[in-house]
Amino acid sequence: MHYANLWPLLIQHLRALGFSQDDLARRAGVDQSTISRMAMGRAEPRFSVGQALIQLAGGQEACDQLLAGKLAANDQAREVA
């Protein structure tokens, strides 16, 4: 599966769950501007950043469902310790 469109979708999904761009940046260890560029499709994250955001969204399965259009923005994300 091609993940070029994942980052804008994933950030939109996480924002709909109540996370601000600042929240996402803090949890992923990057600046808010990086999250903003990812949300606009203008940046690809480092592996560790992408992995942190994917885990926050509920893991690989949730991302696959998001890309397939099967996960609605109001679905619950899994809690991350």
C-alpha cells in the first residue's frame, strides 16, 4: 500500500480526536511547524516521528483503515503510555 497521502490524513484524524498540532509535535518530538508541513503534504517525517504518530492513532491497522476510508475521524485512538 502506498503511504504518500497518509500524513495529511493521519494528522487530520488526530486533530479530529482532539489533539492540537502542538500536542502532536510534543509527542513526536518535533516543532509544530513540522506537523503543519506534514498536514499540508509538504513534508515527510523521520521514521521515529512517523512511528510516534502512527502509534498515537492506534497503530498500523488504524492507518491502513484510514487510507482505505474505513476509519472515520470520530473513531477513538488508542491510548499511548
